[in-house]
Amino acid sequence: MLTIVGGLLGLALLAGFIGSLSGLGGGVFIVPGLVLLGHMPMQVAIGASLISVVATSAGASVAFVRDGWTNLRVAMILECATVTGALAGAYLAGVIRPPVLELLFAAMMLQSAYFSVTRQSDDPVPAGDKWCSRLRLDGEIINPDGTRSHYGVIRLPWGAGLMVLAGLMSGLLGVGAGALKVAAMDYLMRIPLKVSSATSNFMIGVTAGAGALVFLARGDISTAVAAPVALGVTAGALAGSRVLPYANARALRLLFVVILLLIAAEMAWRALDGI
């Protein structure tokens, strides 16, 4: 029993650390870890993952908000769309077969990797468009030398549309859907990657919490699995929040893409093997 708990804690620590750095949330690593390594049912893995995503958000977002990396206005507006999708997705997860969920998970990872690779420039937009300017969504980033640079936000309707899909995937797959959230903010809305990651960490807890309530009511959350996973993810997320401000943006993007491709390949293989 101690070996199993130790393994869950170790997996969760790593998942929380990388999830906090990338803005993906620990769930994107917890689900394949529990299914592929722990041989747990998909529904149990999703339930534990949703709890871990809430823990990731709580652990990382406090430091990001305090240090000014999180764009709270963007987060609050976009979260209205994601919660709607999350409630619908959590309900559908109870009636969709596991291989289909695993294929959807792989497809989501590939799409997010494509968005990240085709991002043409890491330079921020100097000014927001009409909608974003009226809502005062622009912000500032802190440079390594301590100075601040202004960035604009664009394409709010497109970003909100992708957030509905992100929420749907969150409820279906037991993740914070940080991959799609970071992609929407980074690729479509042109928010700097570090700000996108920090804002995603703030949002994923609310999204996953909405889905977790549905899973809890259905009895799909195992406390014996969820408790050690949540503890490990919280500790890892706190460590990741300390490292993000000093991370290189290009290296962070490369890490983001490599992880997404590896997870997509593993989950697709498992799904096809189970059909």
C-alpha cells in the first residue's frame, strides 16, 4: 500500500510541476499516468485528475496572481464560457465509451501542439482590438531586468469560442483543458506565453471544479486515489510557480509541444488497442 501511495505522490509531484510551468494543469499528465502506469479505469483516473487540477490551480495561481503574471480580466471573462462547456462534458463522460474518450484526449493534444508550433512570433501585440480595448484586457509583463512591457489582447470572440470547447474537453477527459486554454490565449488572442500559462493555471481550477461536482455526485471519484494525487500535485505546482518567471519562453514552448505529442501517441495507442 505504501508503495502505491508513494508512486502516486511521485507521479503527482512531477505532474504538478510541469503542469504549472506549461499552464496545462497536472491533469493532462495524471490521466495517462494512472491509466497507462497504474492500470486504473478511465473514469477513476478522470475523477482523480479533476481533483488534482483544482489542487494545481490552488497551488500555483496564488503566486502568479501576487506577482502580476495572471490577467484576471481575461480569466474572468473566458471562464464563463469554459464552465458552461465543463458541465456539459462531465455529463457526457458518463455515457461515452473509454476508447472514445482516449481518442478525444489524443486529438486534443495534437491540436494544441499544432497551435503552438504554428505560432509565428513570440512578440506581444502592442495594442488590443476594439472589443478587448473596451473591456480593458491589455496588460503588462515583467522583463528579466525588472522593467515592464505592455501587451495587447485581440480576437476575444474566437478565444471565447475555443474556451467552450476547452470546457467540454475538461468535463469529458478530467483535465483542466489547459492545453486548449493556453493555445487560445497564446495563438488566437496573442497573449504572451508566460501570461497565458499563468492565466490558464488560474482558470483551470474553476473549470475542473465544475466537472468534479458532477463526477462526485455520480460516485466516480475514489478518495484513496484522489487524496495522495492532490497532495503531490499541489506541492509540484508550488515549485513550478517559482520557476516560471525565470523560464525561457522558447524552451517552455518546446517542452509544451514535446509533452503533448508523447501523451497523444500513448493515449491513441491505448484507445486503438481497446477498440
